[in-house]
Amino acid sequence: MINELIKWKPLLIGVCIVIILYLVSDLFSGVSLLLPSMLLAGIYIGVMIKGDIKIRALNGAVLGLISGLIVTLILIAMISAQGYNAYLTTILNAYVVYIVVGIILSAVGGVFGSLIKTEYSKNAN
């Protein structure tokens, strides 16, 4: 049943979009585009997946969970490499909030993508 609801190929592409945009923006410019990239990948998920709005929102939420966990692991590795292990527990509280906000933004992006695809299909006919 889970394999029918969650479409793994667009989800993997969405996770790659989030990670690449995050790494490029954070490492090269110092400005984190994590939350906008989660919204953008959620919109991509909503447009690419077939099904109703609930399935697209669910896939967006799964995208937010997976990409949020991966980005958090990257951030923990970067913090540990810089020698801030003593502050890790304090910083992890903020990262839990980032994961929750990322899940919500990705689910909203899935809904937006669903609405965009619906409007596009109405205007194409």
C-alpha cells in the first residue's frame, strides 16, 4: 500500500534538488536556501505525481522528512568538523524545528504543485 501512495522516483529527484540547492547556496554564498528549495521541490513533486491532492501532499511531506534529515546530518557533520561538538545539543533543537517546518513547506508545495497542474490541464483543454 505504501508503494502505491509514495512515488519514489520523483521523490528522489526532489531530494536531490533540495540537497544540491542547499549545498550550492550555503557553501558558495553563505545564504541558506533550504526552506525555499523545499517549497520548490514540493511544487515539483506536486506537478510530477499523478493522483489526487492528498497523495501529492503526502509525497511532499515525505520529501520534507527525508531531505530535512539528510540536510540535518550534513549540518551535524559540518558542525563536528569545525569543533563545535559542545554546542551540538543546543543547535539540534533548532534543527528539529527546521525539519518540522520543512515537512510543512514541502507538503504545501505538493498542494501548490497539484493546483498548478490542475489549472494547467484546465487551460490546455
